[in-house]
Amino acid sequence: MNLQEHARLRDQFPALAQQVNGHPLVYLDNAATTHKPHAVLAAMDGFYRTDNANVHRAAHALSGRATLAFEGARETLARFINAPHQREIIWTRGATEAINLVAQSWGASELEVGDEIVLSTLEHHANIVPWQLVAERTGAIIKVIPLDERGDLDMLAYLAMLGPRTRLVSVAHVSNALGTVNPVKQIVAAAKTVGALTLIDGAQAVAHFEVDVQAIGCDFYVFSGHKLYGPTGIGVLWGKAALLERMPPWQAGGEMIDRVSFSGTSFNSLPFKFEAGTPHIAGAIGLAAAVDFLLAQDREAIAHYEAALMAQLVAGLKQIPGLRLIGEPLQRSGAVSFLLEEIHPQDAATLLDMQGIALRVGHHCAMPLMESLGLSGTMRASLACYNNRNDVDALLAALHKLSDFF
């Protein structure tokens, strides 16, 4: 991707043109949420302006158009991750709700005393707490894959903890805190040898490289729209149809039923069995527009561009006196964490914000990871396709100033 092509891509994101505290915005908080291109904003605005109606069953034109766009969005998302069937795409509010759905439906109904759930030290709280709650109810046991000194998963330890009682392995595709890219195909293949199911949290992966759920071989894959240049409040649970069909409904209400009487209720077919109530119609349409935007780009070129930008950022961080990188995984995507020895992360982030530079500080909803590293939190810079060398240079120059001043 040349500079002119990238400038055209960046121009599609109107929020990036603003100034913050008198400086051009340098937005490096993409692991928390990404900005939205014109195509997403137009798609959602168009729905509310002209097609606003509830989906399914109505016999009027607006509902017909809304339903067509809504179910078309499901087809777009299925194609995006190479799902075998669009009925395997379940709309959720995000990756968090998707994991909770699997935990409360499959986990609560299938797990028994002594069954084992394998997580990793890298996990976001959203892929820890739901399993803890289910384990408390069912008597299941949680095991945790440790890290090596680089910040990669200790795969030998993982293989050693698999056994006949392992029922589920649930891990992130990419760490939101360290940027570690986990070898999910290898993780899934190993889990299959003991008959365990696998869930992959792809919230930090889908925006950065192509994801093929069939090639990975997992049983569930989840992600959020707002980290994928789409709107907040929408996400996807993909699951194998045979599994989803066996799982009981999680939430109940309209749409997810086939027939209701006071003597009993029968439930709808996939995907509607798991979509109670009026869905986030505009959100699904906006997410499909985000996916269409990405698919219209040369994703391989974008991936190479982002990798080069990350290499520039990491190399520059290593040159700053008193700065400590947190983790140096063999493969990194999207995010890098660090600390300045003489400055509290919150103070540093505030000073950076005064210069228009946005990044995140804290435990990044990964407190067990921070505890394992002996830290209370870090500063985190995270990249997206619209970031450029000027963004990286601005951050590095500002960090140099802070390091020199303190």
C-alpha cells in the first residue's frame, strides 16, 4: 500500500480529521474501539431515515426492506469468516455477550463436577468471568495456560494439562494487552485429541487479518463490531450448527419462539433461537457495511502495512530511555504495552492527551495477566489500518520528551 492509497483510506474516517487540545488527533486506542468509515455511518443513517421498521413477519414495505438488509448482513458476516452456513451467525451485543451465551447455554447444561475448562493467562475478563460463574454452578474446574518469558503461551504446559476431563478450551486469538498472536490452529488441534470443544475470542483479530473458522477448526468464534470499524452494541457468535442446535436457549422472549402457550413453548430454528427480542438492526447493517469496506480493500497489503507500522513503533519504543516494553511475543498484532520508569501511566497518558495523543492505560480488563507480570497496569498503544507513520512519530517524540523531562 503506497502513501497515496493509504491517504485515501484514512480520509474515509471523518473523526480522524479533528483536533484535540489544539493538536491533530493521534488515535492509538484501537484495541478499545475503532473509528467508523463514511460507509458505516451512511448505512446506519440510511436505515433510520428510510427503512426504519422491525424485521421479520410484517407485511409492509419498510419491514421487508429492513429484513432484507438485516439478513443480508448475516450473510455478509458468514462470508467474512468463511462460516459454512449463515444460520450459524448469531447476533449478540459483542464478544462479551457471545461468550456469556456459550457459557450459560452450553456450559451450564453440559458441564459436570470435575470437568475442566482451559483458559490462558492472556485472557480478557470477558473470557474468564463467565466461565468462573459456570464453574461455580456446575463444579467444573478452571485450568490456566501460563506464559513464557516472551509473553507467548507455554504450549508444552498446555499440552500437558489436556486430559480426559478437558471439556472446553477457550482462548483469545490475539491478546488485547500484549498483542500476542496465539497459535489457534495448534491449540484447537490439540484440544480435539482429547475430545474437547474450543472457543476462540477473535475480538482483537478480525480487524487485522483474515479469519477462516473452517481452517482454524474451532467450534465457536466470537468478535465485536466496534473493534472492526463497525458500531457499538453489535457482535457475532459463530458456532457449528450441530452444537448450536443442541444448546438450550439462553434468553427468552419474542422472535426466539416457534409457538407459545401457557401449557408450554417450542423454540425457533437457528439462528433465531438465540436472538430474543428486537435485534440491533441498524448495528447489524452497520457492521456489514464495515465488513464490506474491509473486503473492498487489499487486506494482505493492509496486513503488511500494519506489520511495518508496528515494527516501526516497537523499534522506536526500544530507543526511549527508561521505557520498558511489556512482552516481546514471537508474533504481535495490533497492540503493544509499555511503561515509563519514572512516570505513572495515568500521568503520562494525561500529558500525551494534552498533545492530542490518545492511548489507553490500566489493566486493560486483563488483571490476571497483570498479576502474573507483577504489574498493576501498563500504557498501551494500538494500531488500526488508518494509522500512519506520522501517528507513530508523534507518539515517539512525545514519549522522548516525557522521558527527558522526568
